[in-house]
Amino acid sequence: MASSLQNIWMRPNRMFSISKKEGAIPQNKKPLKVQLKETQEELRIEREMREEMKKKIEMLKKERNFWVKEVEKIEEKRRAEVRLYEALIREEVDKMNYERKKHRDMLKMEADEKIKCLEQDMDERRKQWRQEREKLLTDLENARREHDHIEKQKLEIEATWREHTESWAQKTFTMLEVLDNKTEEIEELKRMVDKLQKEAEMKEPLTVEKLQISFGTKK
């Protein structure tokens, strides 16, 4: 395309040089009709050149507009790709946020479930501890009552034993007094028997024997 334009632009110069050469030879001056015809031919050629130049310019404008449109299409395609890329990024980010939120909610739910289980276990343990504590308190109260009952029985037994011991001691003391009295009576009777024996010995033997029989002292 550059060579054709150069050829077009070179034509007038070549013709102008030819006309100058022709004008340099006055003795060979062309007739007026020939000059007019040549001038018309030159004008026609120049007009054709202008039209061709105009066509070339139009073609270049069309090419420029075509490439401008192509560039705009490419730019629009690039913007569309950028928008698509940004949309994909946003979608991926939203997906990641959703997955992160889902994972966080799942962890929170698991943590809440574990806390709930721990609270239930602690409530059950507290309930069991309260029951054991109440049982221990009940057992302690029963043990205290049993101890008080045993102490009461012990005191009653000690009182009964003391009463029986005192009664036995009193009875023993009374029996000892009676025994002492009986012993004194026996001793008195023995002294009387001895006295009677001595008196009987001093009398007749038959009388003494009779006395022994009567008192039960004869062997």
C-alpha cells in the first residue's frame, strides 16, 4: 500500500518534469489542441489520483474503524473476562465464607453440645452428691440416735446394775448381820451347852447322859 501511494505521488512530478522539458524546447511547441488535450489528460489523471487517494483514505478509515472496533471488542472481551474473573473470585470468596461460617457453626454446635453434655453430667453428679450427702446426713442422724439410744440403755443398765448392786449389798449386809446374830446365838447356845454339860458332869451319870441325849450332844 505504501508503494502504490508512492507511485501515485510520483506521477505528477514525472509529468511536471516532462512538461518542463517540453517547455524548454520552444521550437517544438505543441499545438494548442494537443496542449489542451494533455492538460485535460493531466487533470483527469489528477482527478483519478484524488479519487483513488480518497478511496484509499476511506479504506484506511474503514480499516482504522475496523481495528478500533476490534480493539473495542478485545477491550470489551477483556472487561468481560475481568468481570467474570471478579465474579468467580466473589463466588469463591462467598463459598469460602459460607464454608467457614458452616464450619464455625458446626464447631459452635459441637461445643454447645459438649457444654450441654457436661452441664447434664455435672447436674447428674450434683444430684448424686446431694443424694449421697442426704444419705450420709441421714446415716449420721441415725447413728447419733442409735448412739443416744445406746447411751440411754447404758445409763439404764448402769442404774439398774447400781440399784441391784446396792440391793444385793444391802441384802448381803442384812444376811451378814443375821448370820452374825445367828453365830452369836449359836455361840451362846454352845456356851449354854457347855455350861449344862459341866453341871451335868457334876451330877449323876444317868442325868448327864440324858442331858446329852436331850441336847443332841451325845456321840
